[in-house]
Amino acid sequence: MTKVVRGVVFALLEDKEHEGEARVWVRDAATDYWFSLSRAADSDTIELMVSDQLTYVGSDLRVALSPSAINVAIGDSAATLDGHREYLIEFHPESHDVATVGSVLKVIFRGQPGLQLDI
């Protein structure tokens, strides 16, 4: 089952509040559900955080960015987080622009498979 998350999507190459990580995140205000993808500059792994603090660290995920959404599919090793295997992040009009989100996702997925940019 796909978890739909709607909200303002933020993207920073160096999130100073989170030790300089490259980070894309969103909070669904209607459900108070959090979702983020991040990677520290010195790390070889990606961190996926859902539902405000359930985390998976690894690379067993696929991300597709389109002009209006981010589609995330996770593998078996991450599927136990909150029971969802897919996440659809729908952009609110006040979200960071899709080019910025794409640039940050490229940094997060540096050297890793699984990123598709359809922008």
C-alpha cells in the first residue's frame, strides 16, 4: 500500500540543523506525518526517516522525481518501518522548486543506484 504524504517539500544541500547533511523532507500538516531522505557528506549510505523517527539506513530504495511529486519504493530490508513499501510525496505549491529538489537528491544518491529524474 502506498502512503501519500502532502506538504511543503524542503531541500537543502547542507542542512545546518542536521550536521550538514544533504536533506529532502516534508511534513504532512493534516496527519502530522514526517518523511525525509538524507545523507551525511562522509557517509556511503542514505537515511530514510518516516513517521517522525522510524529510520532505515542503507541503499535499498528507489526514488523517482517528477514535476509534482517524489515516488519512493523501498526494498525488503526497509519495509518493516511502518508497513508501507511505497511513498508518494505530493508537492504543495510553496515547496522548493523541483530543480532544487533534484539537485539535492543527486547528492543524496551520489554513487548509489535508484534515482530517476523525470523533470
